[in-house]
Amino acid sequence: MKKNFSKPERASLGSVKLIDIIRAKLDAKNDCYLAELPSLALRDVRVDDAMVRENERMLTDGFTRR
């Protein structure tokens, strides 16, 4: 996936903070969690199991990740 940055000096950052509603569901066939980020129009984004365990509300109505 290509990353675009508005400021070249920001391109070297290793992580990005995202504030958005995140909903997750279990994909039993592939044994992984898939997330939806509505404001970015992203669906079926693979999410680390640890993040889902730490934020179980992702599996119900979603939560705001800060």
C-alpha cells in the first residue's frame, strides 16, 4: 500500500494515531479479526488479536480509538 504524506518530514514516522469509530468482527474462516473504519470508508481491515482483546467493545457497537 502506498502512503502519501503532505509533509515529507512526516514520512519517517513509524506509527500514526487515528481517532475513529472502529468496529470489528471475527472472520472464522481465516481465524482473524476484520475491522471497519467508516469515516475512512475502510472495510475488512485485518486487526491484531491483542487489540481486539484489549478493546472488546470493538465487537459490539464499536468504540473510538485515540
